[in-house]
Amino acid sequence: MPPATVLPREERLARTAEHEARIDRWAGPHRERRRRGEAHPVLDFLFTYYSETPGRLRRWHPGPDAALALPAPHAAWRWYATDGGTVRLDVAAFVAERGDTVRFVRRLLAATASRPAFSGCFGLHEWAMVYRDTGTRHPVPLRLGQAGTDAVVEAHPVRCSHFDAFRFFTPAAVGRNRLQPTRETQPELEQPGCLHAGMDLYKWAYKLSPATPGELVADCFELAVEIRELDMRASPYDLRAHGYEPVPIETPEGKAAYVAAQRGFAERGAVLRARLIELCDRLLAAA
């Protein structure tokens, strides 16, 4: 590794506080809801579907290019090593243990970035998850009722390329999808216009922790929050009681609004994806 920039204690404390404040905007209400035994059909997804805990998410890491002046709590954390008066990420040790993950993430993200963004799915994956079913995935009513929801699915081609959405399709919806994604074909099918591929940038960022700088993790998390809100606003659920106006993708106006937002997220996701690929390259080259 090249010589690291040494961050003094004051800068570490400032960046740590900023990171914690960014995360606590979402983690704080989640913890309070959990204490009260309440669930949020939109935002809890970021803390229940994804495996990163709020406590780990709040931890700020400097990334592989910076060392921290001692004393710093990082000295006691896994994959950090002290050298004289500083502590920094031990990249060699991290890649020795996590190299397969780094290489997989890089391969997946680079493959995704190589493809054009497709914006013709209209978020029908959420509709396919309740198609011809007697229940719902959330304790929220269907905006158009069951028959109306089924009719929307039957009136549109379903083109979901993301395995982790497709695997929740109802049995009746599986055969309606033009693709049949699997875990093995994920690197061949993932495309940058997919909302779930954009949300998953957060997953890949924390999977690379503590090598991922805290600012990059928070950037990916905040994008995931915004994408999740659109994902559910465009879903068949009626979330107006929770403060979310629907994006009615069954109408031309709703489709246009969805596509415009989807393209904006794809552009923002492309920047974050490039930063994560660059991080993987630095880790692999240094190790």
C-alpha cells in the first residue's frame, strides 16, 4: 500500500459524528419502532431484508487510503493494524480472508455497468409478488384490490431481471416473466436500470466493510432509501396512510413518472457503482 494520509483525531471525530448523524436519521426511528413493537412497510426493509445491523452501519471507517492517529477505537476492531502512532486497515489480511467476496462484487458490478439501463419494467415485480394470491407481503391493503391487481399484471409484459425480486414471485406469476433469473445467472442478467440493483449497491458497500469508506456506505444507503420509497409507491399497495402517494404505473402518467425517477436513480447509481469498482480494484492491487 502507498503511504497513507494520516487523519488527526479532530477530523476522525468530525467525520464519525457526521456519519452517525446521516445513519441515525433512519436508524433512530427504526430502533424506536422496534422498541414499540411497530413495523413500517417501507423503511424497515432497509434493516430487515439487508443483513447489516444499525450498530455496524453507524460505524465510520476511513477506507484503505487513510490512517488514523492514535488513540482511535479502530485499533481494537477486526482487520485493523497499528503501526507506531497510527492505525489503518490491514488490506492484505482483509483480502486474504475476503478476497473471493471482493472479486465477486467487482465482477457483478462491472458486468452491470457494461449494460444499458432498461426502463420498461414499470416496477411490476412487486405486483407479481401478490399476483393471484390470497395474502400480501405487508399488512397494507391493495390499492386496486386483488382482481384489479391481477388485471394489471395480465395487461403488461413482466420483464424482471433481478433474481432477488423474482424469487418472491407467486407461483402463478413465475411463468409470466420473460426471464427466469437464477443466482448463478445474476452477473449475466443484472442491469443498471433495475431498482433492486440500485438498492443493492448498499449491500455491496457493506459487504466490503470495513474497507469501504463510511461516506460511500452512507451514500449507497441513502440512495437505497429513496429507491425503496419509489419501489413501494409504484407497488400495488395503498400506502397513503403512511404518507406515500402512489405512482399509478397502470396509467400512462404513472408510467412516465416511474421511468423518469428510474432513470435518475440509474444515473446516480452508476456513479456509486464506479466508486465501488474502483475500491475493489485498489484492494486487489494492493493485496
